[in-house]
Amino acid sequence: MTKAIRVTIGGKDLTLRGDNEEKIKKSVREVNLQIQQLQHALREHSTPTLSLLAALNIAERYHDTVDQHGRDVAYVADELEKMAQYLDRAARQPLP
């Protein structure tokens, strides 16, 4: 069930809609944290610019995570294939 959730992002009050309120609030906290970190490092930039930079940082981390996930899946698949080959060879060995 979609629910209206009031949040503040970068000092702006918004009403968001979603099914998972905790997930939305966790995401809002992450965006606000990114904006705050950028505000401290880049004091001369406006909130809209900082918001865009925060979005880019989050998107970059997302893509890094997706790439790492792909590498992890490939590694596990390769290891499982090696195990399957080992077990196949072991099953073909005559018993002593």
C-alpha cells in the first residue's frame, strides 16, 4: 500500500510516496548525509548544485556496487563449476 511520507532533503520539505517507509527514510538520511558532507567541503556551491553532486556520488557508488556484484557472481559461479568438475572426477574414480 503506497503511503505518503513527509521528509526533508537538503532543507526542502517534501512528501514522498512509497510502500516501505523505513527504506525511504534510510535513503533520505543517505542523501542528506551526502549533501552535508559536500556542504562542508564545497561551501561556495548552492544547495541545488550540492544536491546534484550528491546524486552523482550516490549513483557512482551504486554502479560500483553493481559492478562488484557482477564480479562476485562470476567468481562464485566459477568456483561452483570447479567444485562440480572435481566432484564429477571423484565420482568417476573407482573405489579402492
